[in-house]
Amino acid sequence: MIDIIFMGGLVVFSISSLYFFFNRHKPEGLNTAFLVSFVTIASYVLMWDGFFAVESPAGQPIFWSRWLFYVVSCSLLMLEIGRAKGITSTGKVAELVFLNTIVMVTGTVSAVTSGWTKWLFFAISAIAYLILIIPLLRVRDGDSNWIDKYILLGWSGFPVVFFLAPTGIGLFGSAVAMGLYLLLDIYTKIAFNLQLKA
Amino acid sequence: MIDIIFMGGLVVFSISSLYFFFNRHKPEGLNTAFLVSFVTIASYVLMWDGFFAVESPAGQPIFWSRWLFYVVSCSLLMLEIGRAKGITSTGKVAELVFLNTIVMVTGTVSAVTSGWTKWLFFAISAIAYLILIIPLLRVRDGDSNWIDKYILLGWSGFPVVFFLAPTGIGLFGSAVAMGLYLLLDIYTKIAFNLQLKA
Amino acid sequence: MIDIIFMGGLVVFSISSLYFFFNRHKPEGLNTAFLVSFVTIASYVLMWDGFFAVESPAGQPIFWSRWLFYVVSCSLLMLEIGRAKGITSTGKVAELVFLNTIVMVTGTVSAVTSGWTKWLFFAISAIAYLILIIPLLRVRDGDSNWIDKYILLGWSGFPVVFFLAPTGIGLFGSAVAMGLYLLLDIYTKIAFNLQLKA
């Protein structure tokens, strides 16, 4: 089941990579939409292989490499969100990228540890996430409020799944978590970029 | 004993994180003082957990993850030092950040290896450190000479402790090393930022 | 034999580090030529030590840490190539650095995995490499066409060796691969920078 989800992610992000490669948002500069999809292909291939997966205390596979790929892909999304929100200060954009890196790296540590270390790192990751998104949601720019929907519904879905999955309290198994992450990936990385282009 | 030091670091840097979060140096841009303290919390939690610690040939624990966190926190301090020293060339600031990354990554390799590889990487790290700080100490900017004290007494304390600790010749044990690092962390990451704000 | 090659690399890049340190291309800014050689010393020392080497299914040593050092050194070369090609868009230069990082990290994963994962990551790395160099070769700037020779003969040599070495189909052993990589390193990191300075 997990294998089918990973294969699905591979196919979906291969198609979106091709689409965004040939349909650039801007003729010049970083083709962010393509790069995000392209990095996500690599993430799915690596999870499918299972090379870096570890086992949770309850015997469920933890595909922690996902969170390191998000350092790259979500930092790119931060550049897009910052631009769409009209944030022109380089320092402010650097802060978004930096906080995203902290969220993802501490999340990775939370995923592979257990006990109170897991929960302390989860807390640090969550705090960094709140510091990241609250000022972002406060930026009221006339044309960019549609982005808040992606942040609240999409981005915030990841820590919720993380908390309920074997990386957290283990309410459901890794297969369900991987399916939910795939939907969130499609929503925040493909649907978002399609609307950004539109 | 080591646990108490790590807990102490966790408490101290949690307080400084809160302080710098609510007392920004500048209203705009990267809140470096806060981010440095916040990253250091994560570093102390991970060392406290001991998840990534390895054992030295003499049986002492080596908490090498510290040096990877310094890639981030000390790069942020480089941005501050560069700005305080009046270095405006982006290339020059990038060189400081890049050299700091080399110092810390080669230091990490030195910490986890042994024999002549340890000492070669220690030498590379030390050379990169000298290349980093000598031009920095040479910048004579009227208002920023107080920073040299932090570089000479604070920053340079780290390689000395590293050399004397189980990561080097093992003159003293890991507990003493961790206590000294904590004092150096407080001096270079909290006292420095308090004086920078003042 | 492999040890002699690594020692040779260490000696050659120590000399080139010294040379470029005392013969800066530009008085101001990042001394890229020196930093590339300096990082390469660290890479050769680590391979010489063999600390991180893994074994291929055929029993050959895989020195995968090389590719992670290329993230740094080749990103610096990208800055130089971008400048020499007259690419002034920061976004475009960031794309070069970013694509190079994808090439090297996915190449590292390809080196340490086996079976179809190895080949999928090799394919992703190769695609990222083509996306990187094809637009670069298309930039026809009067004075910079000599660079194309380095890209086509030098840079493109690495994936060819990777494919034929134990990281790929294993046509020849690790010693031959290390010797070829050393020649390519000298060509793309020393000869290139000497011509750039000239």
C-alpha cells in the first residue's frame, strides 16, 4: 500500500515537473514551481526505496528523509509566498527561509527520536512554525489573501498528520500518513503553484 | 553532571530566546539575536538526549552535533559581526559565512574521527578559522573594536577547549568541556548580543 | 594505489590553495579559486581516511563524501561561471547553485544505493545536470566561450566516470575512478581558475 502511494507521488510530481518546466511563470529567474516538483520526485523515490527509513517503537516505518527534502522545496515556496505577499525586505525573506529550515530539521530529529526528546523537538519545530506563519498571515496584501488558505489548510496539515502518525502518538499507521502527506503535497506544491501562475 | 550542564544550557537559552524575541534589536529584518538563542536550545536538547553522541577511544562521550548547530548560529553571528564592523560587500560577508561553515563542518569531522585524520581536520579547521578572523580583527572601525574582545576571548576559546577535551588530547573529560562550552556559548551568543543591542 | 591518488590530490590541492590564497583574482570579495581548492583538500583527506567509505555489492569502496564536498566547491564554481558568462540575474545564478546542489545530493544517494533506486537517482541527477548546463552552453558571450570546453570536457567527465566506476556498472575499479576524478578535479578546479585569472 505504501509502495503504491509513493509510486503515485512519483508519477504525479513527474507530470507536474514536466508541466512547470514547459510553462514557466516568469520568463526570467528561478523556475520555482518546476524545482519544487523536481525535488519532490527525488523525495518520493527515496522513500519508495526505503533506504533511509527507520522503525518506530511500534514497528511502523518512519520515512524521515521527507523532512530534509522539505528544507529545499519549502524554502523555495517561501520565496514565492514572500514575493506574492509583497515582502521585499531581503532580511525578512531570509528569516522565512531560515525558520523553515529550523522547522524541518528539528522535525526530522523529532521523527527519528523517541520519548521526551521527540516531544521537545516537536515543540521547538511547532514554535518555529508559529513564529514563521503568524506574521505571514498578518500581512494583509490585497491580492494575496488567497495564499492564507494554503498556509492554514495545507501547510498546517503537515504537523497535524505528523502528530497523529507513528512519528507522534501513532493514532494511525504509516500508510495513512503517507497518503495524507501526498494529498497535502499536491495541494501545497502543485495546486498552489497553478493558482500562483493563474 | 553533564546532564545538569545541558539542562542549564537549555534553561539559559530558553530565557535568552524569550528576551530577544520580545526585545528586537531592529524592528525590521532578521532577528538574529533571537534565532541564535533559539537554535542553541535545539542544540542543547539534542546533546542532552545523547541520541547522536559517539564514544571517544578513551570512553568519553563526544557530542558532535554541537558543531553542526554552530554552522547555523555562528553564520548568523557572522552577519551581525560583519554589519557591526561596517563590512558592506556581500561577497565579503558570504566569505565569512562560508569560512565559518568550513570551520564547523571540518571541526565536526575532527570530533568524530581519530588518529591523524582527526589532527588533519583539526588543522584545516584551525587554518580556516585563522583565515576568517585575522582579516576581521584587522578591520579597524571606530565603534566596533569592542567586538574583537568577543572574537579573541570567546570564539577562540572553542578550539582551545576542543583541543584539550576528549575531542583532542583528552586533558580533561567531557563534563568539564561541556561546562566550558556553555560559558563560551553564553559569552559569545548572549552577552555579545546584549552589548550589540545596547 | 588509492591511497597514493588521495595523497596526490592532497598535495596538489594544498599547493593550489597556497597559490590562489596569495594570488587573488580580485582584491575584493570572495576568493573563490582559493576556497574551491581548500574545500577539496578536506574532501581528499576524508576519502584518504576512508571513514565514511561504504562497500559496493562487488566489494569496491565507494567514497561518497566526495559528492557532498562538490555541493560547496561546484556551487562556488557556478558563481564564477555565471559571472564569466555575464549572467547578472541573481535568480538565475541561484538556479545554477540550486541545480548543482540537486545534482550532487542525488548523485550521493545514487552512489550509496543499489538496484533501481541507484539508477533512478542517477537519472534525476543527470536530468538536473542537463537542465543546468544546456542553458549555460547556450549563453553566447564573446569572451567566455572558452568556458564551454571546461563544462563539456571536464564537468561532463564526472557522470561518465561515475557510470563506469563501481558506483555505476563497475567496468573498472575504484582506483581507476579515483585517478580519473583527480585529473578531472585538477582540470575543472585548478586549470579553470588559472585560465579565469589569466
